[in-house]
Amino acid sequence: MDFARRVYPYLEMTEQQLLEAARAGDEDAFARLVDPHRRVLHAHCYRMLGSALDAEDSVQDALLSAWRGLSGFEGRSSLRSWLHTIATNVCLRAIKRRPTRVLPIDYGPAADLHEPVGEPLSETVWVEPYPDHRLELEDGLASPEARYEQRESVELAFIAALQHLPARQRAVLILRDVLGFSAREAAGALEMTPAGVDSALQRAHKAVDQRLPDRSQQAVLRSLDDQRLREIVDGFVDAWERGDVDAVVAMLAADGALTMPPLPTWFRGREAVAAFLEHGPLRRGRRWRLLPVQANAQLAFGKYVWDQERQRFRSHSITMLSLEGGEIAEITNFLDADLVPRFGLPRSIEP
């Protein structure tokens, strides 16, 4: 009841009234002011950094900076634009302090069938998956000026392609083509000229287009009806849980790939993938359970492996599928048990 009495007045206040109260030192008013922007800021920082955890830290830093600098917000830009400007510059500073995040396919060539699987890299260099339930993205563009759909702009291939751009080009492309900022707004956020923004955007387009597949996952998913998507999901779950290597590989495109960050080793082609599965995760005697989820606006699964000692299935990994037509173009297994609960799934399930 005390909480309700404390919060209720803010529900009736306009953004300008909340802003004035926050400037006067009211932390509750500030929280009410910025809460509607938290999710989009988190997605923005994830696009910049390729890591959900790094994005969380950056959003917290950005909101702290916004609180401390609130007196300097004169309202000449929208609150949305001001908060994104702060968050973008927090991310730019973070990028300078850490290595670029990539996917195994960008890290090195596919492994030979007879090569041993490499050890996980000690440094954090991998792009991470992003839970869809944190996004609440609508279909379509964020604004008429945007180039990429909201869901398309968090697809794994798109996030990975962004990480290869120089930091400022990355920021320009996201501000202009994802969020729909004007050249003048982006220039103000990055302390550049509008002409410099346009030039950086052209270079970013060229680099990103070279790394993206011909069709986005959103376009592929729209081309498949609900029944076909259900067949793919159910078929993959059934084949993996039965340990049926042939059935899994039959769903794979001829040049399909399987990657396993944080392992640098990855395989391309049905023969190589089948050989690895047969002697690795789907070897005889290993038991699995899969729970469908959505990650990066793509088909995904929380994977659980049988724990003989505890007599239950324990969290193992998050697996994402990239489709091409009705086939699987890539299976990305994020081998981190701690990722599973971030997708709203339990750490273990009963047999």
C-alpha cells in the first residue's frame, strides 16, 4: 500500500512534469521517466557490443550518467535521442577496452574431420545470444527513416556483422538505419558533421552487406507457413532427443555449418557435422531434452543433458537455428549452462 501511494502520483504526471521533478532531485520521478526506454536502450547497447551482459552494464552506466547530467538536458532533442546519445558514447568507451566479439565462423576456418576439437578460448571474444522476451520488438521499422526491421536488427548474423565495423561506423549505422535518427541527430550524438555521418554510413553499408546472407531470417521465416515451422521445430527436437544423427543431418543444408562458442572449432557440410555429432554430443548413451525458446528473433532451444549423479536433466546450452528455405543453414550451440536461465528456463528439469 505504501508503495502504491508513493508511485501513484507519478502515473498521472506528464513527461515534462516528471522531468522537472527529477531535476529537483526526485529519484522516483527519474525512474518513471526512463523506465519506458530501458528495453530499447538495452537492445541498442547489445547491437553495439554483441553481449547481453555488457549491454546491461552499459545501460546502468548510461542511466547513471543521465541522472547526474539531467540539469544539462535542455529539451532541444527528445528524451529518447538524449538517452541514446549517452548510451552510444558509453558503448564507444567500452569498445575501446575489450576485444571485438565474433562468431567461430569469423574466427578461423572450418575444422578438418580428423582434427581434435579445440579448447575454449580463455578470453571473451564471442557474440552472445539475446533473449527475445527482453526485447518486446514490434514488427516492421522503428521509424520511416530506418532501413532494417526491428527484429532483423537483432538477428545473429546482423549482430556479428556489426562487430566487424569500426566503432563509429557501427554507431552511425545503428543510429541511422535501425533507430531512424536523422543525419543531423546522429552527427550531434557522435560529435561529427552530417556529411561525415553520411560518409561513414556508406562505408558501413558496404562492409555489412558483404557479411550478411542474401535473405534475413525474418524474410525466411515469413516465407514458411506455421505448419512448416512447426515441422522444423518438432523435427529437430525429436531427432536430437533420440540421438538420431542421420535425422539431424537430413535437416541440414548441404553446406550447412555447426558452431559451438566458446569453442573455436566448427564444422561445415553434412559429412563433417555428422561425424562430429556421432562421436560428440549425440554419441550412444547420452540423453538430451530440448525446450523451444526464441533468441535474436530466430528459432532456438534450451538444451539439457542427463546428469546421472543428480538423476535429472541439467542446463547445458542455448542452440540457435539459422534457416535457408526449409533447411537449416547453421546450428549455433552456445555452450554455456548459465545462459539457459536468462531465457526464462529452469536450470534443471525432471526426467
